[in-house]
Amino acid sequence: MNILIVATNHYSSPVPVMPVGACMVAEAAERAGHKVRVLDLMFEQNPLNTLALELNTSNPDFIGLSVRNIDNNDMHNPVSFFKDLKPLMDTIRSKTPAPVILGGAAVSVMPEELLRYTGADWAVLGDGEVVFPKLLSALSLGKIPGKLPGIAWLEDNIFTKNTGSVDHFPNGGLSPNFHRWINVHAYLSRLSTVPVQTKLGCHFKCVYCTYRKIEGHDYRLYDPETVIDAIQNLVTAGLHDIEFVDNVFNSPYDHALTICEGLARSQSGARLQSLELNPLFIDGILLTAMERAGFVSIGITVESASDIVLDGLQKGFTAKDVYHAAQVIKRHHLPCLWIFMLGGPGESEVTVKETLRFAEQCIRPKDVAFFNIGIRIYPGTELEHMAREEGV
């Protein structure tokens, strides 16, 4: 079957993000025997015209729309990315009767809303590289995949989704062959990093977060040697700036430490970073291993330095842990980005001042503190439940 996968994201602030999910799904579909093309809209000046031209030449049997984000999560200058999907769908429907399948992180968060908004035929939830080939297999045989885990659809205007377990871990490589699918040079010239995940799933219960909905509650860990080999392969392919994009890189602690120690031994030459460290699992042993592994910068997501707010956000750590992490980081040389989020449950002038006092006293002058103001309320989160109860 002819498959066209469209990476719909074209938001490039602060830097463009490589569509790792779309590329991995493309490789999975190709391994299943399909002929696959990826159309990346990131750098297209006229996405609709580009899409129309592609549809004229490729004549796809099925079309996948990869949707990364719903919006830019900025309450002061909001941009709704999902609105781009309607004109894309109109262009597709004007050119071909091919079924359209939605996928990507945004779809896992809001499958019903996006199916209704776009009029797409199916939605893939969770691990697209597992579910998408199975869905294609069923549809190409004319079967209705009503019992396939990880899909959603509308039938007679009634929304249905199949949860249940999928394969424990996706087949195939940890990182796709980016050069095969996208214009890698265009990303690198704009300072993009190469995204790599060392695990899926999240044990934490932050009230605002969607990771558990997207990836599941239980950790699924890539073998450390597999991660190390993937990093080496990326470097060999000329991709040196690599970012670990796990929801929390240093949890489980032993998994992260083993990876870092292995990378230190391999001397891959990669320039590594992760912006998702948890203060609970920061110590001198791990940071030393990260420095030896080739990390050039880190980020720590603490949200607040007030116990009242941290408890309201259900972060699972305390202000004492935040202060301790700051002391450990001061003893090392890695530049650090501190990420805060003001306006959580229980926030007040007093708690804001607690956080600002921490930032002024404990963050090194060479480091950066980034303050988000306000919290996006996503459906299916504990924060949504709290907001509805309070009549927000």
C-alpha cells in the first residue's frame, strides 16, 4: 500500500523540533511492507500547496497526519496549532478519498475532539510505531479493526476508543534514520537537537501533566546498551547534538546512571543534553557521570520552591529537595536551565516570593531561570478535575 505521513508541525520557536515520532512510524510501516513517504511541513512556506502537489504525485492509499501539539501553551500569546488541521483536511478531501489517520502526542491527549474537528477516519493512541502498521494491515484487508488496542474512531457520531495493552515495547530501532525521511540539514542549521528517548511511561502524578495518558503509567526501559549504540550511530551519521527527551531523564536513577557510565566509556563524541531532570534524583555521582558522558548542559524542572505549591501540583518532592539539587549543581560545571511554573494550586504572593527568593539566592549567575506563568488545563488530567470542581 502507498502510505503518506504528513508531519504537520511548523512551529519553530525556540528551535524546530525534528519529527521523531512521524519518522519512527514511517519506518515501522515500511518494515510492514508498505511504500511510505514522509512530508514534513516544518519549513514549507505554503503548506497547503505543498500538500496538494504531493497528493497529485504520490496517490496514497492511506494518509497519516502526525500532530505534535495542540497549542503553544502560552497564555499571553496563544497560538492554536490544531486549527491548521482543518485546511489540511480540506485539501486532502479535495484530492483523494484515501482514509485519514490521526496520530501524535496531541491526538493521544484529545482524540475525540480532534476526530470531530477534522473529520478524520481513525486516530492512533500511544505507540504509533506499534499500532499504525496493525491498523493499516486490517484496513487494507477491508476489515473493521474494532478490537485493535490503541485506536479511536467515530461511528454514527459516537466516539469509541480501544485502550488495553499494546506490545510491551515498540519493535525497530531506538532512533530512526532521519536522513531517510526529513531535511536534516535544515534542522541542524537552525540549532535543532536530535531527540532520543531512553524510556516510555511515567510513574509521577503531576496534576497538570499528560505523559501518563500518552505513554502509560509503567516504565518501559530501553536497554542501556541499545541507547549507547543508538547514540554512536547518530554520531557516525553526523548528528552530534543529541537531547534526551524522556519525561524525566534521571528516573529511574540506576537506568540513567548506567547509560551515562556506558556513554562515558564509549567516548562517542556526542554533545548531550536533557532539560527534564527531577531534583529527587540529582547527586554528585550522577552529575559526574553525565559530565564524563558528554553532557554539555542540563535542565531541571522544579516548577516551584514552595512546599504549598509543590504539594498542590503533586510533584512528589519538596522544597528541601529543590534546595539540595541546587547545592549539588553548584559543585559541578554543567550549565543549567531552571524551569518554574507560577500559578499552580495554592499559589499566592507568599509562595511566589518563596520561589523568587530561591532563584535569587541559589541559582548560579551563569545559569538561566525560565518562568512560565499560568498552567494549561488538559483534558483527562487531575487539574481538569480540580478546575471543574472549583468552577474555573
